Amino acid sequence: MNSNSKNLFPVLLAVAFIAGFATDRLWESVDRSPKLEQIAVPAAQNYVCPMHAHIHSHEQGQCPVCGMDLVLARDAGHTDGSNDDEFPVVSISSGVVNNLGVRTTRVKRGTLPRKIDTMGLIGQISTARNTDIKPGIPGRLEFMTTKEVGEIVQVGEVMYSVFSPERIRAQEEYLASWQAKDYALLPKLWDALRKFHFSDVEIKKLEETHEVESLYEVYAPHEGAIIQRRGKPGSRLNPVSRVFTLGGYYSLSVTAEIFERQWSWVKMRQRATMTVPSLPGEKFEGIVEKINNSINFKTRTLPVQLRFHTLNPMLMTSMVTDITIDTVQKDNVLIVPRDAVIRTGSGARVIADLGAGRYKPVIVETGIESGDSMEITSGLAEGDKVVVSGQFLIDSESSLTASFRRMRDK
């Protein structure tokens, strides 16, 4: 190696050292500089409608669909800070409340009649023979029932009364002999009273009270409909005069099925109402006649026999009917309108009005239903206000709010 090469080697070594040091410093400066993906770029604020998620805006405002205030997308889960529950509180302005037609009512305590709605099947239909209601004695027609042809009368109901001088004279003669103790004549006079339809009990009463009956009342011998009505007050009657003709009604035996849990509600002679789809507008009144105590294992139902009476000849055996049985009422229960209850697959809830435009879904447990009312067994107290109109929109907003909150928490 010559002298020039020896002199050049230290120089090259120094240059290499300086170049390595400079390169290391350069890489350090590159690593410490902000990376592209780490640079925070402020995102534009995005406002959405809590009710309609497809409504977006970069500025604050109101939803063009429902009129609710738009909220930041990252804060869509917030309403008034009450987000600890499954269903947050929803705040709605008075203008939106009016636009949605929100109506409320208070929870009240009262009596709720139990009604069983079920289906029935017409079984046996029987028709009673027509019966002529005759006075059996001569006299003058004094009084007639106000019921007209086609109306139903009950057994033992007064149909008309007769003024009979002959009947009055027979009573007076018997009383005179009774007071005179003419025991030889009394049996004959006793038989005379029996011909005027006096019972033994009524004769004994005459002996005790000495009061003569001036009018003879004629009663309906059985339940039925008035087929014919003859005569008027003041008309002269003989023993075989046909003042009324009773009968012509149809007696229907109807079998209805009730659920096992409803068995204890039904009692004998409770009122029942029947309608027939093929006879719109017709309603038939009846009673519970028999309660079967054998439950069908497969359907968990038991039959109840009902009895109806009607003049309508259009009813036929095996017709399917709609039955409503008025059962024992339930007292001292919390009652809300049935429309206030929102039914879901997981249960039921109502929208409670907390005041100042604040609403909150509340989970409730329901009891029996009766007409447009429903029993609440838990979840509400007497005097609470619940929404009965517009509740589904409020419930939807609360559900969306809860969904936004869960998305934010994740």
C-alpha cells in the first residue's frame, strides 16, 4: 500500500461515520413526525332526527316530518339525561304534542265487570204449543197488560183482570154463612168459590180477613210471546173468552266453550247475550242454564249450556254464534283504557306523562279486560297520567333513543 492510500483511509472512515450519524438522526426525525392516519381531522357536525333516522342535516333545526328538534348524531341517545333505564324519557315541545294529537287520561280505581267472549253452537230448538188465556168466569174486562203482540211475558205475569159480580156475590154468601156458623151450607158455598178459581189458601184468607176481592187477576201460565190480543177494557167476557193467545216462541239450547281459567267466573242464571253473523243487528238475551265440570284435556276448555228464547224463525240447529257472558265483577282495581296499553312480544307497557312535555314508557302487568277498559296489576298507581292517543309515536322515539344510546356506549 502506497502513502497516498494510507492518507485516504482515515478520511473515508470519518466520512462514513458522519454519514451514518446523519442518517440515524434523519430517521429519528421521520418517526417522530405525525403520521397521516394519526392526524385528527375535525368531522363536520351531523344532526339527525331521533324519530326519523333518515333525516340528516349539518345545521340545527327541526325535522320536516314530525317537527322534533334535530340532535347531534353522537348525542342522539341523550334526551334529558335520563338514560339509565331501558326506555329513556322523551321530551316533546307543546307544538309537537298538538301536532301528534297526544291525549292523556288518569289511572283510576274502580269496578271492572268481567265478560267472557266466546263462540257457541245452537243445539236443540223447541217450540211450545200456543195457549189461549181464558178467564174461566163471567165478568167485565177491567185491565190489560200494556205489552203488545210479539213481546215476551214471564210465567206468573199479570195479563188482565176481570170484574165479576157473580164472584163477589159468592164471597159474600160464604162470609155470611161462616159468620153465622151455618156448617151445613158451608161445603156447598166452598165448592162455589172453587168454581170461581179460589184456592184453599185463598178461602182460608177470606175467613181470616173478611175482605172481598173485587177483581180477579189472570196470570200467564208459562213464559212465551203474545201471539194475539183481543178485546179492550170494558168488554164483556164469558168463561171461554180468549183474551190473549200466548206461545209461538222458540226455546234454544246453546253450548259455549270457556277456558279453564274462566270456570270460577261463571255462575248459574248469569246473563248471556248472543249474536248470529247471519242475522246482523239481532241480539238475543238468555241465561246460563248448566255448567259442565268436565274439562277437555286437549283444548283445556269446558262447555256451558245457555238458554235463549226468541220469536225469530230464522235460527237453525248447528248455527255458530257469538256469545258474551256477564260474569262476577271485580272490585277495587286500577283501570286504564285498553287503547293506552302497547302490547309487545315481551309484555305490555304504557306511556306515562311525567309533565312539562316529558314522557316515558313504563312496563306494566295487565289483568282482565272488559269492553274498552283493562286492569293494571303492577307498574302504575292511582292518579298517574297515561297517553291514550299518539303513544305509539312516543314509544318509537324512546326506542330509537335507547338504540342510539347503546350504539354510543359501544
